[in-house]
Amino acid sequence: MSEVRGSRRSWVIALLVLGAALVLIGGGMIAGVFTTLLLSNGNRGGCDAAAVADQVLPTIVTVHVVGDAGSSNGSGQIITQDGYILTNNHVIAPAATGAKLAVRFSDGHEVPSALIGRDPKTDLAVVKVHDDKPLPVIGTGDSGGLVVGQPVVALGAPLGLSSTVTAGIVSALGRTVPVPSDDDTNAVLAGAIQTDASINPGNSGGALVDCRGRLVGVNTAIATVPGSSGQRSTGSVGIGFAVPESLALPIAHELIEHGEVSHPSAGLTAIPIPPAVASAYGIPDGLLVQQVDPNGPAEKAGLRAGDVITGMNGQAARSIDVLTALQVTSSAGGTVDVSYVRDGREHTTKVTLQ
């Protein structure tokens, strides 16, 4: 299982893809009213998981990946009747270099699927299947309306076990979670939902839903016990993270329309500076600006190569993930307040993303 190391050494975020031979594992009205009441169990107690499962499982799929490096399984959910399926980028990443994709439905039948688009920065992707009939579509919830303690249900294929359902609560909101992505870079789960609903390797890309069976998040990562590095898998410890629906679905529809996602940029590249170097600047930490794009946002704001960024929008710039999170959650034209050090003096400026 892949792990995230760095500033969060006290715990590790692990990808949720199961891999063979791989450590990365990645009649009628009365009945209808009764079901609606069961699914509307508010924010008190727990969800009626049986009713949720009955409604939602037909919209949940297992994503099977076969490539030169072996095979792996993840999860996904059907978001359109004509076969578009939302999942994680790390689930289907091998398909970008030739691996084959297939999707298994809750009734057991399996069909080939095609990669439509992926966004490594947010760890989201869309695949498509072709079916002769309209497919069941997962309902859309409101991740912005979630509250801590609210019951939720997770659905997916942990360890390749399709149509698995677990229940829990929203443990926290607004987490910023870095997870490994392509080319040894990090994706950033911005504003992630933390849940104790049991999710394990293979749940990646599956649904986190409310008590009415509506999608509120895409299960993406888990935390593992400190010191578990090198072990095959420690499984769920009750700390999982989901990309909120409010971020995931707009990106999914942009991938469907364009095949890619265009995130606004600050027009610079930067790396964290070591503590010894930071102390020479008289600061605890920061990001060393390596390059500034000519005529780009950072240059227009007065930043230069060699500057050390110490804060962005009031957040300490301890990791490049701070910049990544701001870029994936902002729109072009948005501004970022930047604090930086140059020649031993502190400065501030505003960078307008483009």
C-alpha cells in the first residue's frame, strides 16, 4: 500500500486500490412512502443501511484494471444513464499507459470500459461503458450541507469484494489531505470529508452517501497506523477521506465534456526549503520559488525566483500542497494573498490566478 510521508509523519495516508501481487492494492405508493421515510433518517442515530444499499448498490460498480504490472480493483458510481462512471485517478491510472479497463455491475455482469479523462491533481477520473439500456444513476446530495456527526454509508469493493456496504458518521469536514499521484507528485483532497465508515483498499472511487442514498463524497484515501510502513496493509482504522461531491461532480462533467480539467495557475514553481535553510532566512519554513513564468500571475505580482513564500491566504506555506489546494479550489481571476521573504525582508502581494 502506498503511503504519504513528509510533514505528516505522525500518520500516513494510503491509497485504496487493491492489486494482485502489488502492495498498492488501488406495490405502490405505500411502499414508496415507507422507503422514503427509511431513507430520510435525518442527522440523528444511524442510516437504515439496508434501505440505502437496496437503493444505491445498482449504481455502484467495481472497476477492474489489467496491465503489464498486474491487475487491480477499485470502485466507482454511475453518474449518467448513458454509462459515464466517476472514480479515482489512482484506480485507473495504468489505463493511461495501455492497461485494459472493465466494469462489473452489482448483478455480476462485466463489460469493457474506456477511459474518458482524468485529473491527477484532484485524483478523479471518468470512464464509460456502453450498454443497450439506460443505467441506474446515483442521486446527488449536498456535501456543503453535511455536519459533523451526521450518519453516512460507504459503498464499494474493498479488497475486490464487490457490493460491500459499511456505515458510520461524518467525523470531520474541510480536511486538506495530500495523496500520492502521478510522477511522484501529490494530489490534494481539498475540503475532504473525514469518516469512520469502514473503507479499505479497493473502496477507492466508491460512493459515500447520506441516509437518502445521495452521493456526498467519493471515497479516496485512508489513514494507517503510524509505523506501519512496509507492511502489506493495516486496513481501516476508522479514518477515511472522501472528495466532496461539490468538487467531484463539476470536475467529472468537465472531464466528460473536454477530456481534461483546466485548473487556474499562479505561474510559478516552488519547493519546500530544509529547516537549516529556513533558519538562515530567519523563518521556520517556507517555499523557495524556483521559477516564475514570464508575464504570468506571479511575475505580475512582483515575485521572483529566489523569493521564499511563507504564507498563502493566511496559511503557513510548509508544503507545496498548500499552493496546489488553492489552485484546485479556485477559479481563474481569484486572488491569493502571498507573504514572502526577499533579502531578509518580509513582503506581501496579491497573485491573481489565471
